[in-house]
Amino acid sequence: MVLYMVGLGLGDENDITVKGLKIVQQCDLVVLEAYTSVLGIVDKEKLEALYGKPIVVADRDTVETQADEIILQNDKNVAFLVVGDPLCATTHTDLWLRARQKGIQVEIVHNASIMGAAASSGLSLYNFGQTVSIPFFEDNWKPTSFVPKIEYNLQGGMHTLCLLDIKVKEPDFKAMMKGKTEYLPPRFMSVATAAQQLITSQQLLLPDNNNNNNKTHYGTALCVGLARMGQPTQQIIAGTLEELAQIDMGTPLHSLIICGDVHDLEVEVLKEFLVEGSKYQFPTNNSEQ
Amino acid sequence: MVLYMVGLGLGDENDITVKGLKIVQQCDLVVLEAYTSVLGIVDKEKLEALYGKPIVVADRDTVETQADEIILQNDKNVAFLVVGDPLCATTHTDLWLRARQKGIQVEIVHNASIMGAAASSGLSLYNFGQTVSIPFFEDNWKPTSFVPKIEYNLQGGMHTLCLLDIKVKEPDFKAMMKGKTEYLPPRFMSVATAAQQLITSQQLLLPDNNNNNNKTHYGTALCVGLARMGQPTQQIIAGTLEELAQIDMGTPLHSLIICGDVHDLEVEVLKEFLVEGSKYQFPTNNSEQ
């Protein structure tokens, strides 16, 4: 039997491919990775209506600890649905490996992901370097391991896609102390928060940079905020980090791009997204690579 | 009116999204970017049957020089179909810009592209650096501008996706001299040719590297050949460049990945794709980032 890992794309239930839809309709069991339903991008009821069968919702914990019982079944064709692409931003390589170890054939049905949709900013995907994740800063925990990665990309002229933290099913410690199992409401990092954290990170790291006076710092780079990519309310705004830190881009999901060298064609598109009155000055004499 | 730029995905006519299909069925004009038909991935007749309407095939030349007459129409809803994603590997940013300048609204329907499907190798898309294109070497023209980009990625621990040359509608100069307009048969670079060219490039550049003895060179990196990604006959083979240079991976399209630092989970998947008897030794004591 086969485990089909099916990407749902970024928008609503109709962003599945025709092939993916046919597969899901023929499977014995349909499992939806829970980020999906939490995000409300796709509606479980609408999916069930489109597929003509019930859906089991599995949160990340279930996928990681109960995969053997729920997803990896030797006697059933199972469709495992993931928002975006099953192997892109939210990688399910681990599940793929465990299925193979159990002798279950795995088929991937690819789809659009945020890593591809970032191209809607006008920035060429060819020029993106490594992707970083930006975690929520806490009072006593402000990790900045993404900074050297961004800097390395920048020094090589490359753009950086920053995927922003999602906190889902975080235990509520106050409730726990009263003996209750409760969860905090989900939190999704906004472009404004990410921009503010990037500014903070730079200040935290600045004293270490005495020997790197010539280093390009991301604080002066053009940045692009992305919100709800692939959805009808998609929004793209370009500006400096300081400018993006002041802008409310609305409901999740958000991502942020820090631009490296921008070429003529990229500039032409980015200008359309530049925040009004931006202090950012495009370099003159750009030359196409 | 709207110009819909619709990604077809990587496989056959059923890799379009449900949303994309609905849009195409409602458009007044459907234009197919010609790479598609040349590649034979999607069959024009099958597409026409699925859409219930005729398709105009436009080669790259037509898209670039006759877009105004054919694609950018103010009084029609036009669907412009692109294999993969409209903005990923084959970027149509220029068309997007020209449409906007004519006051035509543009909607992108994203889909899977080779840049996402590369994740099927087990390599994390997070760890990919800039993408390079490898052109066919000619007797008197062996450009190696992709080498420093690969090296920069490697030194930062990043993987490199190499997109391989496609020669379509190349004029036949011999026929031209006889006054005929004829085209050479299309050529698609194989993984073996790309691997051989990379080995050649290293030899060409070696004398310049006297001061860079400590540089990581891609010649010793693990490489991954990709063929027909997203299609039923998809093939993935890992090995050294020397090994891949000897392997025939069959019909197009091919791509090649040069691996940077590989992490535990990546190694687990890559081992399944390693060519039998490979000389490549995975580093011991990998640690997950």
C-alpha cells in the first residue's frame, strides 16, 4: 500500500492539484497535518465536501509520536495532507523515512510553497541563499543564530527568506500549576515583530563586530514583508526594517525577505511594492547579471 | 481584464491545480509557453481535451517579441500556461511587468517547480544557496561563471541546485547558408554532461587557485542527479561527479545538486539514492543543525 504525501498549496481547498484530488478521493484514510486547520487557510468541512470522505486531523505531536498507529498503515492507502508542499517549508522527511523503513511505498504530490511564492515579490528565486527561521524572542531567550546566515547570504549578494515563528498548542503553565491541561492561544509572528527582532539582534551583536567594519549589515538592506501569500488577500510591502517594524500586515501567515543585490528587473517590480515615503534608495547603475 | 499566469506543475495535464483548471476553463484565450510542448511533458491535445478549448502555443521568441499582440490583451481574460511555476525556474517577471504597464491585472496561480521538487532528494530546501545555470560548453566557449557561486555556497555549507541548459529552436547555420530557415533538433543537457563539464571547469580554473589551498572544492562533494522530477519515471541518483559523469539517467529534463554540509536526516535519505559501489564516504559524526 502507498503513503501519498499530498501538498495542498497555499490558498484554499481548490489549490490541490487535479492529480492530488483524484488520489485523495481514492484513499482509504485521509489525514490532515494540523497546522492547516489551525491556520484556517483550508476549512476541514470544505475539504471533506470536496473529497467526499471524512478527514482525521493530526497535530504535530501526533505526527511525531503516533505516526505508526495512525499514518503508517500497511493495509491501507493513506493520504497525508500538508499545506504548501510536503517537503518544502514544513519538511516531513522524517515521516518519509519511517514509512520506507516499514516497507511502505511513498509518493509525493508536490505543490506550491512559500519558498516558491516568495518569487511574487519580483525577487529571483535563483538569487536566494539559505533560508532562516526567526523564533519569538522571550525575556530571557533571544537567540541570534540566524544573523550570521543572513550576513553570509548578503555578502554573497543573495536574498534571505525568513520564515517566522508559529506557536501552536503551547502548554499554559499557569493552568498546569492548577492541575489543568490547557493550551495558550496560537501565536504567529508578524512582519513587524520579525523586523523589530532583527533590529534588536543587530544591537545585541554589534559589540562583537569591531573587526568587521566593512561588513554589509542587513540593517540597511531593502526588506520585503509577505502576508498570506497565494491567498486572495495576499500583501507584499517593501521598505527598510525600521519601516516594516511599523506596519501591520494583518492576519497570518507572514514571512520576510532581506534583499541582497537587486538587479534591474527585480528593482522594477520591487518599486511597485515600496512603502510610500520610504527612505530606501535603490542603488543607481544596476546591471542585470 | 486579467492575465492569469498559471503554473502547470511538473508531471502531466493533471498537475494543474483545481483552481488553475477552473480559471483556464473560463478564460477567453489560452496560451501555452512552448518549452512545455517541446518537452512533451504535457500533451497539447490532452490539455485541450481537459480544458474544453483550443490552445495557442507560443515559443520563447513569441513571448518576448509579440507579447503585446498575443498575450497582453485589454479586452480578454488570458491564461498563460507555464510548466512548473510561472515565477520560479522559468521566470516570467518581464511579462508580469509589461502587463502591469498596460494596466492589465495579473494573477499568479502558483504550482510545484523543480526548485521545490529538489527536496525529494532528501536535502533540506532551507540549506540551498543560490541557484546556478550550466550552459552547454562549445569548442571555443566554456564559461565557468557558475563555479565561484557554487564555491561560495559550499564554503557556507549550502547546497547548490544546477539547472541544466536547454537548446530549443537553435538556428541551423548550415541550412541558413543555403538560404533555408531550419532549426537544429532540441538539446537537453544530461546529468552526465553537466558532471563532465563541472570536472572540466575545475581543471580550467585550477591554476588560478594557488592562493586558495584551503578552499573547499566541489570536486569532492556529494552530488545528486535528478531526472524527470514529478513524473512517474522520476529518478534520483547520488554519487561523486566522476560517478555521475558515467551514468545515463535517460530522457530529459535533468538537474544536478552539489551538496554542501549534509545533516543526519539528509544523510539517511541520500543513502537510499547512493549509486552502488560509490566511492563517496559520508562524514561521520554528523550533527543535526
